[in-house]
Amino acid sequence: MNALLLVDIQNDFLPGGALAVPQGDLIVPVVNRLQPCFDLVVATQDWHPCEHGSFAANHPLREPGELIELHGLPQRLWPIHCVQTTTGAEFAPGLNREKWDRVFVKGVDPAIDSYSGFFDNGHRHSTGLGEYLRSKGVTAVFVVGLATDYCVKFTVLDALTLGFKTHLIEDACRGVNLEPGDVDRALDEMRAAGTSILTADQLISQ
């Protein structure tokens, strides 16, 4: 079975949000077009406590974008975003949720960030996503969402590691590009790891 995996399509990652991904809102109609092509659709949701260690505001004299060490792992600092129960953590307006089978929250532990939809950044704990997909007989995943160079990339790489045939639908993703070329480097890394990269039209026409 094929599954469509929607990564963090949330208000704070849209233009005007706390951690806006340029043109992040433009993927919503593309994602809605894709959903009828799949029998199984699941989503991930950043769901941070307000004291999360990835927030620059929780580190005196630190600014968003800086790199620190957080409990033994390198950590990029971010603006406060996707705090549990806030409007910023809600899914994008206009995003069709009728076909969704389940939502997996991530980033709930204040001591460690969770870019991937499958594990925290240290692979210390699973979100349950991989186990759930296997229980449904999923063998291939098609990944869309925000952002290409962070949560999407790490979700794709973990999906490959777990043995799923993994595809990225490039025009249903957008990237942060904190450093120029980050998105291109992320695409190259995913491709080199074995990801198939295609467009929404290519998938729909198959």
C-alpha cells in the first residue's frame, strides 16, 4: 500500500506565521489535489511545549538561527512556534482533512527537537508513525509538506532507513533556505539516499 505523508502544514510555517516558510501556503491546493490518489493519508504536527529547548527565547542572549548544543545534540535555535493548543500550531486553513487517517504529534519533549515525523533528532524515541504505517501494510510513502530542508528532509531520510520506498513530491513542499542553497542541498541528499523525486502532475497522471 502507498501512503501520503503530510509534514507540518501548520499556521506558524505559513507566510505571516512565527516561523514562516516562503510560499508555504502555495502547497495547500497541491496537497488537496493529491489526497484522493491515496487510500491512506497521515499527517505530522509540531506540538511544542512553551519551554521547548529549540526556542531561542528560552536561552538568554541567544538569537534565532544560532547553533547550540542541547543535551548532547547540535540544535538550531528557532523563534517560538507551534506551541501546543495555539492558533500557530493548527493546520493550515483550506487544508482538506476529510481523508486523514491519523495525526502524529512531534516535538513534545522540551529537551530534544523532532524534525522527522518518525523519531526525535537523537532517535531516542519513536512517534509511532513507522509502526503505524507497517501495521497498515504500507510499503511506500509519498512525502509532502514543510519545510523541504528540515522536517521534510529528515522525515524522508528516516522513511528510507525504516525500509519504506520513499518518494518526495517536490512542488508540494517548500523550504526555509536559512542559508542560500539549503533546499538544493537537501534535495541532493535525499536523492543520493535513494529518494525518488517527482511532481504532483507526474503522480496524478500515473
